[in-house]
Amino acid sequence: MISIAIDGPAGAGKSTIARAIAKELGYIYVDTGALYRAIGLYANANGVATDDPAGVERLLGGIKVELRYKNGEQRVFLNGYDVSEEIRRPEVSMAASNVSAIPAVRQFLFALQQNMAVEHDVVMDGRDIGTIVLPGAQVKIFLTASPEERARRRYDELKAKGHDVDYDALLEEVRQRDYNDSHRAIAQLKQADDALLVDTTGNTLEQSVQALTKLVKERL
Ligand code: C5P
């Protein structure tokens, strides 16, 4: 099986680019952030603080997270319910960032991610795919862009979906999540030694998709 790992901070364009590459190559796209979002959503729904490791850990016994695919699109199921839309709500982002710093949560989601790559050719995106989840991935990319540009992209994306959002608040959240993700005790957001660094600042998403697809194909 072939694995392509794409890591990087929020808003770097990972999901759009990974999805496009997967489609081009006929692989399955695995969005691992969605798994952490599902846990964050569950904690919120159950009134458990997402920065309370013991409380969140206790919840894990009652959680079943599954990935299913409908028309090639990943859907996330939480205890049998499709939460693919709900996990995109802005307040779930911070909840996901918080629960992702809890070792028991990462362990809980580890096998699910690895199994996807054992069973399918995948393009998997996240924060620790090239470093921890799929260290043997054939191609690794670390995708980044300036915080301002990433906040602006999130703003446009959420606005288009009809969410009421504030640019400054989003920029602050991007910075906060970057900090959380790079400073937590485990699975820090960092470039794998053998990953290719790609900065998409100033590029349109379409330009990045084309450049990255070409780059991945050359490396397979
Ligand atoms: O990618 P997305 O923004 O949906 O991820 C939500 C949060 O989940 C991130 O802020 C990050 O803290 C966490 N995450 C992670 N490891 C991954 C994917 C996401 O810690 N592989």
C-alpha cells in the first residue's frame, strides 16, 4: 500500500490539496483532524471541559468513532451518528486542539489511522502523520503559510458557509492553535526530517493543488 502524509498547521490548505491529490491518484483521503474534532464535539456535548484530561479520558470508553466513505467523501460517525457537518462548527476547532493534547485521546485514535493505511492507498493529513502515525510514508509534505493568510482563508471558508465570523478572532485562534499544537508534550506539530517543506503563502489554492499534485507524482 502507498501512503502520502501531509502535515501542517490549520488553514495551510492541507485538506483541499490532500483531497485533490487523492482523487487524482485514486487513493482514499483521510482527514485525521476530523477524528479529534469528533472527540472534542462529544466532550462539549457532554459538558466535559476539553482541557480536563481525566474527564475526557473517562469519556473515551463510551465513544466509537468510525470513518466511512460516501461517493469518495469521508464521513465521520460518532456512536453511529454522522457528525461530519457538526464537527466543522468554529467552536469545535479549539475543543479538538485541546483534546488532541491528551495522550489517551491520541492513543485512542492511533490504530484507526494506521489501519486505514494498512487497508488502502491513502493521502492522510494531520499534524503528526509523517512523524508518528505513518513514519514510513512514501511521500511526506509539510505544508505551511503565514498565520494572516491562513486566518483569511478560514474567514472566507466560514463566511461562505454562512457562519458569522470575525477576522481578528480567527487570527487569534490560528495563533493559539499553532502554539498549542507545537508546544504540547506529545506529537508536536513539526516537520518530519524527510518531509518536503512547502509554503503556500501568496498562492491561490488552485496553484497549490497543481504544484503539489505534480510534486507528489514525481516522487511516487
Ligand atoms: O485539521 P483540523 O484543524 O481539523 O484539526 C483540528 C485539531 O486537531 C488541530 O488543531 C490539532 O490540534 C488536532 N490534530 C492533531 N493531530 C492530527 C490532526 C489534528 O493533533 N493528526
